[in-house]
Amino acid sequence: MPTTLITGASSGIGLAAAEALAARGHRVLMLCRNPAAGAKALEQVRRQGQAELVLADLADPAAIASVPGQVAALTDRLDVLVHNAGLYVPTRKETVDGHEMTFAVNHLGPFRLTNALTDALRAAARPRVIVTSSRSHAEGEIVLDDLHRRKRPWSAYFAYSDSKLANLLYARALARRMPDVAVHALHPGVVGTEWGQDEPGWMQRLFRFARPLMPTPAQGARTTVFLADDPAALEDNGGYWVKCRKVTPHRRGSDDAMADALWEASAALG
């Protein structure tokens, strides 16, 4: 039975992926920030199969540091790590350690969490790491001396796009550093979740109008489930996937020199 940890598993695509993988025989560790929401989601996933709750706020490095101990209490290995949690905030915020919130949760959170769980991943025969990016990576920009957009104009979409580009570059860099791990990035599609609902003005109205027409979280989770469970996803490394197919990312997402530079900058941030 593979053991799979999914971040942001209390709702949306993360919850849908947790249900699908539990039904496929995975033991799912659901990493959630909110204990009450996590407990409610855990009850739902346990109707499909085995699941456990892990609590951590990906904006808090101390909370991330607690995850290996929580995982070790539940299992001696981690077969799949799914970086699903994502943040889109309407106003600029910073974390307790001074990082722009979107960049911290969407990129630094996965970077730190994978590092923290390396031993658990290496204990598996052929582990997988899956990073949720987005087609908006094409609008992102990595400026190494301004990762937190203190010098450049900030908007929720700019910050989100930067973080999604960082996700894709991180997956490429990780795949080269851990060739024994199957690492992939994916775009889940524009899915009818709570994403963007807090954005004031036209975007909020657009998402509320369009949400009934969008794919469901279960449909949006299909690529995540494929990469976490299908043997075909073990055949190569470092791919970018859309609708369960490997595709070529925007040239910004294929820049291995920038991927290496971002890795070093992220490591320096602690």
C-alpha cells in the first residue's frame, strides 16, 4: 500500500485527490492548516479508504519542521508527496519570517517541506514528488533580488503567477538533484473551487459567474491522481503535465539556469 502525503487536502482539488487515491488503495496523509476543516475532510476521505491527518501551516517554517515527526509517527516511508496547497490573496501580506505570503506558501512551503521529508521519501522504493503549477507560469517572472515584489508592482495575480513559475522551475531543479525520485509539475485546469473568491471587484464577479461552468475539483484532480498512481508517470522525470499528458511549458518554465539560481536563492532564505 503506497503512502501519499497531500498538502491542502481539506478542500478543493486536494480533497478530491485524497478521496480518489484512498479509493485506489493509497494510505493518504492529509496535510491541512486548519484542524477543524482537516478533521471534517478526514472523515470524508476515510469513507473511501485509509487516511490520517497531519497539521501544519506552510507559511510557518517552524510548523513545516514539525511535519517529519508527525509523518514518522504514522509511517516509515513516503511513496508520494503531492504539493497541492496554493494561496491567492487579494492584498499583500508577509509571513512571520518576512516573506511575501503567496511566494512563501506556494513556493517556499514546498521547497522546505520536500527538504524536511527527504529521508522519508528515500525510504520508498521509487518515490514521487508532484508539484502543482499553473498555465499562469507563462505570466510569471523570477527576479532574484526581488522575489517578494518589494521593488516591483504587486498584485494578487502577479504574485500568484510568479509563484507558479517558481513551482515549475523548482520541479525541474529537484528532478535533476534527485534522479531516483519521479518529479513532475502539473496544471490542473481552471477548476470550480474557492480559488479567487476573495479577490475584490471584477475577478470575484467573474469567478462566481463562471464557477458552475468550470470543471469540478474531481475533474481537476485527475492529473494529480494519474501522476501519483499510474506506472507511466515513473517512466521519466521532470515533466510538465496537463490533462494527463506531458506538454512543453513556456520558455520561462524551461530555463534550467534560472531554476538552479532560484534553488540557491530559496535555500538561502532558510
